Amino acid sequence: MKMGQVLSLIGAIIMGFSIIYGLIFGDFAGEGSVIFSLLWGKVTLIDIYISFFIFTAWIIYRENNFLNSLIWFILMMVLGSFTSCLYLFLAFRQSEGNWQKFWYGKRLTKMS
């Protein structure tokens, strides 16, 4: 495995365990309301979701398929960085070291 695959897989594992841990031991509604009550909590959430939208725009471009893009969009908005790490891992694997294939995905075959 290449470095990008390793890092994205580690990120997905860490985020997966973090989400599960938070769901089991946290109070999503109670703690979420505290975050929303703080100015920097709001700023941080805006920052994170802007990044999610930008990353999802790349996924939509790369997938070039409405249904696949919609599924990835929903996963990104619900599971956040877990989804981005998982998508990166899969993109690295599918590209087999070809950077054009990594960036353009399914569009690359249509460009040729």
C-alpha cells in the first residue's frame, strides 16, 4: 500500500471508532446544543461543512453519476471525515498510482 492509502485508511479507522465511541458514550442532542451555543462552535461547524461541500464537489465531478454522487453526498454530510477518508482510500486503490485516474476518476475514460 502507498502512503496515501495508508493515511486515508488510518483516518477512516480513527474516525469510525470516534463516531461509534461518541454515539455510545456521548449525548448528541445535549452536547450538540452546547456547541451551537458557542460562537467558536458555530465557526468550527461552518468551517467543517464548507470543507465537506468542497470535497463532495470533487466526488461529484469524479464519479460523474448522479446516484453514486448522491449517496456519497449523504454519507459526507452525516459521517463527515470518515467518508472523506474512505473515499480517498478507495480512490487511491482504484487509481493504481495513476494521478490522472485519481483526480478525474470515471471522467478520465470519457475524456479519452
